[in-house]
Amino acid sequence: MSDNPAPKQPEIDFGNPMEEEKVLIGWKAPERLHKTHGKEFFTTIGAFVFLLSIIALFFKEVLLMITIWAFAFVAIAMSKTQPEIIDYAITTRGLKVDKNKYRFSELARFWLEEKFGETVMRVDTFRPFPGRLAVILDNLNIDKIKAILVKKIPYDKPEDTFVDKAGKWLSEKVPLEEPAKA
């Protein structure tokens, strides 16, 4: 057994709540994940929309057909539009996402995921809207961020819901485009 104790992590000073808010870590990153899609993606979406529209028309569900077209339009617009680069910060009082502030008391839990080659921090809030934040950690020290946040909110990935599992299954069984070749 060694006489030397493990090195201690330096304490994070969250300051006096009566004092001015201080930024512990700040960075710039895209406001949302973005993946460039090929022609095949848009062709597949068009085919699905056309097929679902025919089915909705058969059942005289015009409102459903309009909703399907609206979702398709939003999906195509978001895939064609590059996200803005915004400011993120972890402060002594909470999380800043652009101009929005979320105090630690409003944050329920956080966890990390990999998506489209990016590390994304998901944060559940106690607010009705938004209930979940997606913060892109653009080449940051993940361990440092975890060390700061775990002192204020729990690191806890929730179980996948039925909708999450169904979405993963559907995306595996019905891909909208061919996977990228390495």
C-alpha cells in the first residue's frame, strides 16, 4: 500500500452568490448539430412524403397531409441551413447558452453523447420549455467540464424511452441515405 495519497483535484470556486457572476469556462460552437446530406436523402424524404400524402388523402385527412408536408419542409430547411456559431459558458451560477441563462437550480442532470462525430452534452431542465438542452462541446476538455458540473448537478444518462428505441430501430431498418464510406 502506498503512503502517497492520490492527487487531489483542485476545488472549483463557485464564489459568493452575492458577488458578481464569473465565467468558469466559455467557448463558441454551433447552435445545433448539422450534417450535410446528399441527393439520396432528399429523394427518400420526398418519396415518403408523397406516399404518406396519398394515404392521408385516401382517408380524407387533409390536415394530416399538411402536417406531413410541414415536417418535411422543416427537415429539409434545417439540413440545408448552416447553424449559427453562438457563445456558451459555464458560470458560477449556471449555464449560459447564447443570451439564455439557466441557473444550476433549474438544471436536473447532464450526460454526454457522441453524434455526427461531435461530443454533445445533454442537459435536462426543470423548465417546461426547453425541457432538454443540447450543448455542443467543440474540442473542449470534457473532464474539466464534468468536474465542474458534477459539483452542482448529477451526471446521469436516462434510460431510453419507447420513442427513443423506436426511432433507433426505424433509422436502422429504414435509412434515409447510404452510410458514409470510410
